[in-house]
Amino acid sequence: MEIAKLIVIIICVIISLIGVIFVYDARRIIKKLFSFGDQNEGSFILKICGFGMSVIASLIIMILMK
């Protein structure tokens, strides 16, 4: 059971790091991958998604560490 818990924690850490990257590099990612007419809206959406990913993954890690 401890190995499964460790694997889930590692996956959540990776997801949290990806979320932080989305928040800090949102405009660069939007310019590279998508061809939106309104880059501000796309950047905002990517930042919100990254923040949500980070918070949810961090909460899962906190719950599993107890």
C-alpha cells in the first residue's frame, strides 16, 4: 500500500509542477501552440487551469501525507 501511495504522490507533484509552468509561461505557450485571435483570453484560461491543477494536486498530496 505504501508503494501505491508514493506513486500517487509523485504523479501529483508532477501535475502540480505542470500547473505552475502553465501559470508562469501561459503567454508563451499560447503563442506557440494556439492561433487565437485574442491571446489575452487564452492566456487567462491557461493560467486559471494551471492554478486549479496546482491546488488540486497539492491538496491530494496533503491528504495522502497524513
